[in-house]
Amino acid sequence: MQARVIRNADLVRVPWKNGGGTTAEIAAFPEGSGFDTFGWRISMADVASDGPFSLFPGIDRTLIVIEGEGIELDVEGIAYPLDRTSPKLSFSGDDITTGRLLSGPIRDLNVMTRRGQFRHRTRFVESGVALLAEETSTAFLVALDGPFDVTLGAAIHSLQALDTLKLEAPQDLILLSGTGRAILVEIAPEHPESLPHESPTSS
């Protein structure tokens, strides 16, 4: 299993077009792809004001609030409050979506996969052993608290808050230790035989 730590401090945050916040890309496939060409994309966004979300036709999305009091998402006229007790929502990038902050700015984790090419699932994990789905091709562990240690064979990867560990071809068990939580993101191809493989040297 190949692993690479992506430090939160190294992420480049760029402003949204409407000035309502900033976003930082953690990883995307293919590497260097744009919004119209990615197969999957993981990013963090700082939301500073209420406003509309960008449309992403053909994309399945999951948004998880990781800092702040929360946000209410209006997805095609249906309101979904996301807060500390219920911080996650999966929805279609085709849907007209707006956000209303519940009490001040937030930071969220965004996972997006192109429908028909990839699918994803997300879950919160704590200290212990994580077993990944057999079809998972790429996985990410995003530490919500630090330090959070991930043991892979003889190697120990130490994550601080909001650092990410990217795992390629993750067939093994993952040993997790620490007092906090992390978000585990698993990405799997819909049709493995028809998709290009990510080069181990591309990251």
C-alpha cells in the first residue's frame, strides 16, 4: 500500500468567484484536472457567508461540516440543517443548492465523484482498526483532531488536525490510534476495467 501525507498547512486556498469563501483542493483525479474533467475531487472550503452553491452536473457530492456551528443547505427547496450532531449530507451536483450559515463561518470537507465513473462513501472513524471495502481504489483519512497516527505495516504516519493521508490500492487493514476522530473517504471505480489507472508517481 502506498501512502502520502498531505499537510493542511501546504494547501493553497483560493477565493470563490462570489467572494463568499475560499476553497483548497486536497486531491483530484486525474491530477491537474478541472471542474469539467475530474473523475473525483476532495477539497476543503471555508464558508463565510450565505449564498448559492455552484452546479456540478453529473456529480455526486457529500459535504461534511468539520469546523463551526453548522449550515443549512436548501436542496431543490428542501432544507437540511448540518450541525455538530448531524454534520453530513450527500446530494446531487445537478440540484439547485443554497447555503445559510447557522451561526458564523464554517469549514467543510467536500467529496465529489463523477457519476458513472466513480462512487464514494464517507464515515467517521476513531482509534482502532479500519477495514476498507474490497473495491476501494483510493482512500483518504482526514484528521479532525491531532495527533492522529495511522500504522501501515512498519510505517507510522502522524497527522495533525486537518492533515490528510492519501492511500493508494488500499487492500490492507489500517491501524488507527489517537484520542480524536478522522473522516475516512473511500473511492471506487464504477467500471474498473474501463478506467485508466492512476500512476503511483503522479502524487
